[in-house]
Amino acid sequence: MGDAIPRSLTGQAGDAKRGRAIVANRSVGLCLLCHSGPIAEERFQGDLAPSLAGAGARWSEGQLRLRIVDASRLNADTIMPPYYRTTGLQRVAQAFEGKTVLTAAQIEDVVAYLVTLKD
Amino acid sequence: MRARYFAIALFLVFGASFALAQSQGQSQRGSGADTRRSGYQDMGPALQQMQDDDTANPGMLFVQQGSKLWSARVGVAGKACADCHGDAATSMKGVAARYPAIPPGADRPVDLEGRIDLCRTERQQAPAFAHDSQDSLALQAFVAAQSRGQPIAPPDDPRLSSWRVQGEEIYRRRQGQLNLSCAICHDENAGKKLAGVTIPQAHPTGYPVYRLEWQGLGSLRRRLRNCLFGIRAELYPVGAPEYVALELYLMERAKGMTMEAPAVRP
């Protein structure tokens, strides 16, 4: 593990186009609540977190994957939600109990999109 | 054309007063001055104006409705609020600014809604209002409006301390599928943009508020439930003591700030 999860969670490559749609969607990826990114049609973006622009230049695919799966492995105090973890959470709403924010396949799509963000 | 000049004039006036407020904030900072902001200060000028103008503030319709309920005789006792409390402008001044509180004879705190329900059931001998019913909200708005301009003044009752501690504990605890806490947004990131919306400092200065998103008046508890829902946390049941504990903590945190109910919020 270390600083990265080098292998795909599903064993397959994600789809960047679907990934972009997940990132842009306020109730699926939720990414733009906190981040901004090169997604011009979404006018309402956040500034609680660094811009996603250039993420694919700063980080390898595996590093990006770990940051989405569970950013708290890198920074225990991070406010970025763990997208692929169901343990260590408190008072999760019943509708979401035991479920991850994104599925493994969705995470692979998001990773495939983020690696394309070279600048 | 007219409208456009009006808009520009508005911008100039509000733009200027905003700049002034900013520079005052700036010059006070060094002297350890109060940096707390009401959600009012985080709204655009159009909404601020809506709140300030009683003829434009939709919350004032509820205040009017509440004033009728204030003098309506109801229940087995056939008594109106006014029969016991007289003129609300004097008897209710400052009341909303100190709730939640522990009413005489009770052993746990209640918020304004709970206090009104106690009078309903005990003095008027009428059924308690349904939570968040229009009539209850109207009476709350009417009572709260009597505290406009008053400083928030939580009671100095030692029995409230453990409740405030519990409220603060909830405020700081991460919860929900998104693993966030109130403090993460409202202390650490207040003033930043969450999907384009400025995160306010969460001071309960204006409740009940008319919220545009609700297209109606709502309680502080409803607002807290919205935030819990947003982080995908299990909601405490309506009427749960956890909300009163959170409200007590938020009021303590906002002590001395100015009451502005019924406020308008986006």
C-alpha cells in the first residue's frame, strides 16, 4: 500500500468519461462540493480543497486511487470523506449503512478521469 | 432602464457599506475583537434587504399570524396567551434570546417550541402543537420577533452545563457516511464555498427563519436536520433531546450576538 493502491479495485480499467460525470454530480461524487475542477458547466464549485486541475500530473494512478478510497490513510485529520470504507464511521444514516460512497467500479472511473487532468 | 439604475444604486449603497464593514472588521482584528458573523453577513444584498424590510420579509406574515394566535382563546381553559402574558412587546422581550432553558418545575431544558407547548398543555389545556406545525412556527416567530435587536443571553443556570457539553460533543464529533463534523464546516471552513454556497458560522440568531429553499418558515431543529442529512448521518428523532443540547451549545457560542428573527436565509 504505502502511498498508493497500484492495482485496480475491480481488475479492470475505468472509463474516464463516466468518471467525469461522477465527479461533476453533486449527489454522486460530491467532489465539487469541496473541490473546484476543469468542469466549466458546473458553476457552483467548492474551495475547501485543492483544485482537481492538474491532479493527474501531481499524482500517479495508484496514488489517486488511495486518495479516493481513504484519504485518511495519508492524513488522519483530512476532511475528505473516505469513498471506499464502511468501518470507523459513526451514526451513518440507515439508507447508507454498510455501503461505500462510491462502488469500486465508480472509483475506477473517477481515477481514469483524474489521470487525464494533466494541467 | 429604471430597474437597472435601481440595481446599480443598490449595489453602490450595499457595496459601500460592505466595504466599510470589512474595513472595520480589519481594523478591529488586531485588538482581539469579536470576529463572529451572523449568517446575515454571508448573504447577498438582495436577501439582506428582504430580511430588513418588514413588507418584503415573508417571515413577517408568520409573525402576523402568530400575533392573532397570541390573543386567541383556546383549550379547555379557554385562555389566550395574552390573558396570562399581556402585551408581548414587553412580556416576551428577550425571551427567545435566552432559550433553550429549564422552565420552573421542570428538570430538563426545552426550546421555544417546547416552552410554548408547555403553556398550551398546562395552562390552556389544549393539545400540544405538532412539531413544526404552521401554528407553532407562527407563535415562535411572533415571540422571537419581540427579541429583535436583543443580545443572545443564555441563562446562567448550572444545570444547563452538562447539556451544553453534550451539545458541543455532538458538534465536534464526526458522523455520517461522509465522516464530517459540524465544527469542520462551521469553525474550520466557515466563509469558504461549499459548492458555491458560503458556509456560515452557524449562529442561531434568526430562528425561526424563512428559508428560500424551504419556501417556508422553519425551526433551528429543521436546519440542524438538514445539515445532518447532508453528511448522511442518522437523524435524531424529531423531539430528541440531542437537538436541545446542540441548540444550547450554539446559543452559548453566539452569546451576545444580536437576535434577528424572523431572518431570511437562502
